Amino acid sequence: MKSHHRLLAILSVAISLSACVDHIGKPLLLPVGTPAQFPGVVHVMCVGDADAAYDRQKEEFAYRARMNGPGVLPSEVPAQESQAEAAARMKYMSCVSSQGYRAVFN
């Protein structure tokens, strides 16, 4: 009987601590109208789309580098990274909007 109480106590502590997990960078999805999907499903789906947009942008930079000559200038790397991140964020925002949510970043 003691083991059941101990197991229950450990389980309740684990559940209460799981609420303390920090979700930095994960936006709050506010419904606009009546969305068809749950926010968790929309987030996962749109993150996948954003990752694909990021990868496509990086491939485009690699393609341009091959066309223009050998290598990429070190000064271009931060600009390319910021453009790829912007493309991913824009894709995420448009995907979330098309699913009936508005993303609010903390």
C-alpha cells in the first residue's frame, strides 16, 4: 500500500513539474472565427511548412553561389541566414492564418 502512495506522489509531482516547462519561442495561437483544427495540430503542420521554406531558401542561395562562382563571401552568410529565417517566419504566419488562427509571439 505504501508503494501505491509513493507512486501516486511521484506521479503528481511529475505532472505538476511538467506544467513548468518553458515554451520560449512557441507562439500563442488565437482563434479567429471558427478554426477547423486544434492549435497543436496547426502548430506542428505549420512548423513543417516553415522548415521546408527555410530549406528551400538555403538551397536557392547554394544554387546562386554555384552560378556566380566559387564559394560564398563570409559577409553574405549572416544576410542569407536572416533571409532564410524571414522566409520561414512568413511561411509560418501565412500557414497559421490560413488555418484560422493568429500567432502572437511573447
